[in-house]
Amino acid sequence: MKVLLVSDNHGEGQILDRIVQTFGDQVDLMMHCGDSNLDPSTDVITPFLTVEGNTDWGFSYPEIQRATVDHGKVVVTHGDHYSVNSTLTPLLLLAEAEAADVVGYGHTHQLAVTTADNHLLINPGSISQPRGEYAYIGGTFAIVEVTPAAWKVQYYNRDMQPIEELAFDWQR
């Protein structure tokens, strides 16, 4: 099962359209970790299960989205209510409470991926306004492949190309 995660496009709908056109038929599910700044009825956001970010004022997105996939459960939230700027402990507690195998989040605009207590915690980074160590890439998103034995994560750039040094594989 392949899940595409994107976050923090801040109104840039064209990049979401490119992602859908390129990967829509290659993944099983697409999830948006918030700060889309797009009305939920906008064509470019409707293919995604989307959560509310801290700048999605006036839109009716939920705080959390959940999806059961072939080999587990994926939960996404924006992260601003979970102190992701300073710790991942609240996200880990969310993963445990939700019995989630994978938790996706955004908010920091910095890509990050780690495992803890048999949960994968992943930030796809901001596709439009990246920060941190990998800001030079110019924006990222991720595809997570969930299998019974492993989590495989591949980050992609705005040109829809895989980033070689940002490929990860964890045994479950």
C-alpha cells in the first residue's frame, strides 16, 4: 500500500495538481497534512484526505484524518496542537491512542522521519515554503509504502523526482 503525504502548500494549488497528475494512479491514498489554504471544494484538494492547519482559517477541515490501509492505519494531523516544533512525544501518544502505524504531520515546514515504539512519524516537509536543512531542495513531499514487514519512505522534489539521499527503509 502506498500513501502520498504532502503539506504546507499555502495556497499554491498548481503544485498539488502536478502531484495528482504525476502520482495519482501510482499511489493508493493521498493525504494532506494541513495549511493548504484552499477551500475544501477546490478541485486540486479534493483528491486528498486533508486536515486543518493553523492558517486554514474559515475552512471546514478536521483536525485529524484516519485511513486504514492494507497493512496498518495511517493518521495525519497538522501538528500545531501537538508541539511538533519542540517534541514528538505528543504525536507518539496520538499514534498509540489511535493504534496508528504511521502518523503524518506538517507545520514545521521541515521534512523529518523517525520510528518509535513501532510507529512511523513522518513530516513530508513543505512543498511550497521549505525550511531547515533541506530547504535548498525547494519543497518536498513523500510516499510511504506500508508492507507487513517494512515501511519504505521516499521523498520527492517539486520536479516530481525522487531525492536519492532521502530514501529510508525500516523493518517493522
